[in-house]
Amino acid sequence: LAGDYGELPPVLDVEIGGLSTVEIRKWLNTVEAITGVRPIIYTSSGLWTYGSDFADYPLWVAHYNVSAPRLPTGWSTYRCWQYSSTGFVAGVSGNCDLNIWG
């Protein structure tokens, strides 16, 4: 986690196509330069189409109803695994995503 206070680092959510490698790199570099914190990339193996170009960034992978997530090309480990979209959290109405921080 970011900083000394347990904050969530900035996260780039890559769930739909259309972004270029240049746009992704620019966002990651700009956010890291401004915040001083290395961003995390959130995606799934089925949605990630950028090869291993960004595998040096921490990964937050979404993959539901499995015992272990399938990782996108380039990554051999994850920082966080979103394993469900149908969880329950007291005080929140409706379904919630559930994650495991590694």
C-alpha cells in the first residue's frame, strides 16, 4: 500500500480496449511523477491486450469463481486479486467486489 498510512495507491483501470500503449505509459508516468507512488494496473487476463510491456507495474487482477487467478501476459504474480463481484459487506446495500491483497 502507498505511503506510511495504508492508502490505496493510484490505480489505472484497464477494462475496455481503445487505449494505446503510449496513452497508458503517459498516464502511469505522469501519476507516478506527481504522487511519488508507483500506480497499480487493474485488469483481467481476458481484457489485457498489451502484452508484457507493463509487467513491471503491480497488478490488481480480476478473476472470479476460481481457486487461483489467471494472470495477464507478462505478470507472474499479483498485488491484489478481485475474486468476486457478489460479496456482502455490512452497511453497504447490494453486491460488493471482494479482494485479497497479497
